[in-house]
Amino acid sequence: NPRSQILAQRSGHHPPPSRWTLNQTKTKSSHHIRFSDRETCSNISNDEMRDLLLKSDEEFRSHVLWQAERWAEDERENVEIRWSEKIEVLLEDVWPRQILAKTPRISARLCNFVFSDKDRFVRRAALVLPLLSKAEGDSIMLPNLRKSKGNIVDIYPEQTLAILDAILPENAMAWPYGIESTIQRIGKADGRLNADPRLLSLNRRWDAG
């Protein structure tokens, strides 16, 4: 059974994520995605894929996200079924929420993905927040947060604060370059957040570092 052969590899050598494609069906009330193996033409259910992701190593999960991001960035998107929506379905319905899957490396990749699209930021922030843990500074890029105009921080300061509070480690010395200006920008974009315990904690850690 080709599907059984794929799932049997959970604890050993896994098929590369590039072998898979995502198919999506859309109903009036919901979206569903189906993983298909290009070589065996067999389908893997969302539950089976979640189990595979959970029992695989970090390298495998990271490559699955990388592959999904490439699909989401594909300029040849289907007009009716957009690849950028498929990765959101992946994160909402398939991605494991256990602590084992919330590694610094995966959290950093998810964080960079969230800030990569201003138009879909709010939706993606809500999906990714439950999947995050503290990340390592060197793996967090966040170049979009340093833009002078059309900055996500200025438009969505509270959601930005929630993401940074979830992902920045306790030691401010490990934070990504330029993050202090982003933290200051949050308070300027929405003065009410200057009294928010999350922003106060970030400022305290930065000052202590």
C-alpha cells in the first residue's frame, strides 16, 4: 500500500516535502486540503499528515514550511484557489500544536512568514500565535518591520506586539538587529499600548540587556 509505505517512514527517512502537492476543495462553509504524493499518487489525510509532522524531526518540519512558503509565493496562483490561502489552511487544520513542534527554529520561520505579507498579516498572526515559542535571535529576520512607510507595525501595532512578546527570548542580547526601534514604534503607533504589560516587559528586558 503506497500510503502505508509513506506513513511507515515517520520515524526514519521521510519523503522530501517537494514530493507532495496540496489539493484544496472549497465548500460554502469551509476549506479542506489534501496532501498527495507525486510519486505514488496516494493521498494523505490531514490527520495522517499531522501525525507525520509530529513524529518527524525538526529538519523535516522546517522543509515542509519552506515548501509551503514557495507555493504561497508562486506567481502563477489559481484565480479561485490561491496557494497563499493553502498554507493558512495547513497552519490552522494540520500543523501540530504540541510543545515538541514548537522549536526555536520553527517559531522563527513562522514568525518571518507572518510578517512577509501585510495584506494577510492579521489572519496569519491569529493562526501562528498558538504555534510559537521563544526563538533564537539570529534566525529571526523581520526586514519588513524596518520599512519607513507602510510598515506593519504602524498599521497593526497590537498584533505585532503579540507576536514579538511570544517569540522574543528573555535575553535581549539575543534579539534581532534593530528590534528596539520596532518596540518603540509600537508605542508610538498606539499610545494605549505603552501601558500594556507585554510592551512594558519588552522595554524592561531591552533596558536590562
